[in-house]
Amino acid sequence: MAGLPPYASTGQRVWYYTFRFICALLFLFLIIPILVIIPLSFNAEDFFTFTKKMLALDPEGYSLKHYRDFLTNTDWQNALYNSVRIAPMATLLSVSFGTLAAIGLSQSHVPFRGVIMAILISPMIVPLIISAAGMYFFYSRIGLQGTYWGVVLAHAALGTPFVIITVTATLVGFDKSLVRAAANLGADPVRTFFKVQMPLIVPGVISGALFAFITSFDEVVVVLFLGSASQKTLPWQMFTGLREQISPTILAVATILVTISILLLTTLEYLRRRSERLRGMTPQ
Amino acid sequence: MLAADGTPLKASLARALRRQKLRALMLIAPLLLFVVLTFIAPIVDMLWRSIENQLVPETLPRTVEALKDWNPKSGEVPGEAVFAALAADLQIAVKAKTHTRVASRLNYEQPGIASLFRQSGRKVKRLEEGNYREQFLDMHDGWGSIAVWSTIKRFSGDYTAGYFLNAVDMENTGDGAQFKSEDQQIYLFLFGRTFLLSVTITFTCLLLGYPLAWLLATLPVRTSNLLMILVLLPFWTSLLVRTSAWIVLLQQEGVINDTLVTIGILDDNNRLQMMFNQTGTIIAMTHILLPFMILPLYSVMKTIPPSYVRAAKSLGATDWTAFWRVYFPQSVPGIGAGAILVFIVAIGYYITPELVGGTDGIFISNRIAYHISSSLNWGLGAALGVILLGVVLIFYWTYDKIVGIDNVKLG
């Protein structure tokens, strides 16, 4: 629908604008729930809804008290601390194993490629509740249940499929003759990897890392089963908050998380364009 | 033909290929090992837990052995030998305090056994030698019940199908597996509801996602990239953020109800109940899963050449015919991919139904979680999980056939 042709009939005109209107409503449906929590997080009252003062844009109706609560409440601070401690470690593990494997998988001759791929992707396919249940059984058998490393290993396993997918996607467009050219000019395989291959696949690795990070940072089901109170992460705290003592601090946290997602999204988009530019495609 | 080092070229090439394969495997090996240990092993453990039953034969070995000769159909309580064996087993079990575990295990199958074992466990020390049968019958009437004994006999093997039968609302009553009476059937109903709700969510996602994907695929790149942000931002936002947003919107004192009351559409006393029921689950999950529908649809629609529709129109087709006969069939692969993806994700959902589903909007996952963390019937939880996993794998296999897992794109 690249514009309405001049010869369009009235019916077509009406449909054209109705359709656009419907689409606008659908976009609103997608975005409103996320936008609505932002003003509500500045609520001066302990309500989950707009007060009269807020609607009148009275400054007294707004306050930062829920943010203050987030920053001073030990429950939330512990949760934040745990999230910040778990997610980067899990990401590091997923990215280092995942990148190596993706390079291996994109070689031209890989025996049992189908089976291997199925196993490596499975953490993404299996419903989280089943992964959580299985890990709970197994990790309590080997004494990892309720430990920091238990949660980190579980999250790393959940994050690897994303790293594999993003890095393999970058490697698909990788020009193999560059490696041959480097070898031809006398570089050994290690030097070739760091000087030629690595700079070109870095965008894929970084976006894989972002996916792995967000997987761990947002994950709640597995940590709910595997973690003990001392591994309580932000999503877990939000989950209990929503279930038990509904407090608008959750909305303040949610707003902060939305801001983080916007930053992540911007980074990813930038990386995608950079990668396409480097590989000589016109950025879309 | 010889290679540069004098070996036959064929052998040299084969060696190079072998080396290449080995190098690829070496690169993959660390991750493969990691995933097998941290992820596959737990899943296998769950499979095993859904059939294992070693607790009973381990705790009551003599009783299990003695019961082999007893036939439940005889209509008589087992003889003295079985009771003597039970006395010996229980005395050991009570000392090791394992009799309560067997008690709760068997109680899943036959309610009442737990108290029978616990009460007898307290008295078993005072048993006198000889005439055990009478002493046990004095201790508790339960020991005179054929049902109790046949339950013990049925669960005396190392493995059992009992958890799976339970998970599909069946029980083994001595003469083959049968469905439980209708008022006791919960899991088939719950599976059915999970399936139905997932299909509904998939369908609403398709209904809402198709026009959006089409608009995104046909608009000029600059505009569509901007609008794409509106799809990707929810996709990237934490699940709990989106769920809490829907709680804010849908609850009785929430934004939607408040707005409707302020406008005057609703009376303050009959606010809409949109949460803690199926409506809440469907609305929230449709919103959460919509990007999973739009993204595959978009990537398929992007490849459909606009000239086909133009050609159809210039051949005299109306807008509708051109869409339905020419455009729509080409977008079917996208529909298939998106629908299966949404369905797979929806059917295993836990958090959102738990928070907004109330009692009639919960999924089978919530029941699995309940068995693992509250009722502690791990075997049944595992069996339910294995069934759900089976369903997901079937759909995943279909997805792999249609789309190919290598073609999954992110972001």
C-alpha cells in the first residue's frame, strides 16, 4: 500500500483509511501497556491507577517516592545485586561456549550436524516450566540446587541457543576467501581468527551476548525453582511482589527495565546496520 | 595421482577432510558437553522420575517378595507370611524413618494409606512375636482392606506406569487401566483447556498480527523501520514488566475500568471482571506473544513481490480477489511459522497465567509447578511434564519441517 492511487474509488478510499485506523489501534495495543506504566510509576499515592491530581497534571500528584523505595529497600537492592551478579556470569559462559560452537557448526563438513543442532537449540524449545522442573530434580541430586552456580549454569544453558543462532547468522555471510587470503599472506590460524574473522563476526557475538544477557536477566521460572532466598533476582522479586504485596515500586522497577530494553534495542539496531555496512550490503 | 608430499591424492584429501571434521567437532564439543550436562541430563532425569518407583521395593523388600504369591482377586487379606514380612520391614523402616516417605508415596495412589502407615509406625515397636496378622488387624482396620494390599502389590515393582496413568486421569484397579470417575478427572480437562486457550491465543495473534505484518511489509523501508520499533520494544521488554502492565490495566480498580467509569460507560458498582479469569490470560498472552507472530509473518511477506498483486488487478481482479487468490496463498508459510511458534510458546506458559489467570485461566504448567513445589508429588509432576514436552516436540518437529530451525531469525 504505497500510497493511494489517484483513480481509487470511494470504497477503496474508505477502506484505505479504515485499514490504517485499525493498524494504528493495533500498534496502540502493542505499545500502550508499556507506556502506561511509566507515568504511573511517578504516582504520589500507593495506587496502581491514575489519581485525580495526576490527571490534572498537578505536580503534587507526582513523586519519585517509588524510585526512592527501590533504591533504599533492602529486598529490592538485594534482588538487583543478585541479578547483576548472575546475568553477566551466565552471559560470559553462553557467549564463550556458544561462539566457539557456532564457528564449528558453520564449517562445511560437520558430522551429525542435525542431531548436534537439535541438542544445542533444545533449551530454547523446551518450555521453561519443564526445564525448571528437570533442573530442579537433577540439580538437587548433585547439590547445585539453591546455589549461585546452579542458577548461573542453568541460565547459561538457556542463553546458548541465542548465541548460536546470532553468530551462525553472521557467519553465513562470511566470505571464506578472506581466511584463505590471510593464510596465503602467511598468517597462522590463530592470527587469522583474531585479525580477520573475529572483527567481522563481533556484531553477531555482541547481539548474541545481549540476547543471552536479557534471557538471564528476565528469567524467572527457572530461578524460582532452582534458587534459594539468597539468589532472589529482580524478576523473582517482581513476581512475588505482584502476587503478594502489590506495591507501586514494581512500576518504578518496570520503568527502569523498559529504559534498559530501549537501550538494548538501540544497540542491536546499530550493530545490525554496522554489520550490514561492513559486509557491503546497503543498510535497510 | 599423487599429492605434493607423495601420498596418493585420494588418501591425502580424505585425511584433510577427516581433519576438518575433527576440528569442527573439537570446536563444538565444549558447548555440547555443557548443554548435555546442564540441560539434557535434567530432562532425562525427569523422564526417569516419571516412571521410577524404587522407594516401595527398597523400603518394603520382604513384604513385596511375600506379596508375589497373593492374588487380590481371591477376595481375602494376605496370609500370615506377608504380615510377618511387613512387621520386619516396618521395624527397619521406622528406625530409618523411611516409612513416612513410602506412606506419602502410596497415599498418592490410595488416599488414607499415609495415616495407616504413620499410625502403625508408632505401634510397630510393641509387636510381639508370632500371630502378626491379628496384631496388625488390631492395630488398624486398614490392614484388613483388600484395596490397600492391592495398591501395595501394584506399586511393588521398580518401575511404574502409575504416574502417567494419573496424569491422564486413569488408574489401575487391578483389572487393567480405567478412567477415573468423572468428578475426579482433572488433568485431561486441564490439558484440554491449555490446548484450547493456546489455540485461541494463536488465533487472536494471527488476527491482530496479519494486518500489522502486511502494513510493515508494504510501507516504505524508512517508515516501516520506525514502526518496527513498536513491535520490537514489547518483544524486548521483560515479561514481568508486560504482565504487571496488564495487571495495572485490567484489574477492577485498574486503568481500563477507571476510564470506563469516568466516561460513564460503566457504573461504579459493576466494573468489568477482566482479570483472574480466562479473559485476562488471553488478553495478556496475546499481547506478549504478538511479536512472535508478526516477525515470521513479516519476513515471509517481505519476499512476496508486489508485482503479482498488481498483475492480478490489471487482469481484472477486485482488491479482495487479488488479495485472497494471489497474496494470501503466498503468505501461508509465514502463517504456519508464526502460528506454530506462538502455539509452542503459549502451551508451556507459566508466569502470566499464574499472575492473571485466577483459577479458570491456568495452564497445565501451573499444575506441574504445584506438584513440584507444593504437593511434592514429583513423579506426577514429571509425568505431566513429559507429556507436555512430547506435545511441544511434535509441534517443534512440524515447525522444523516447515521452516527449518536454521532459518530462525532473531530481532
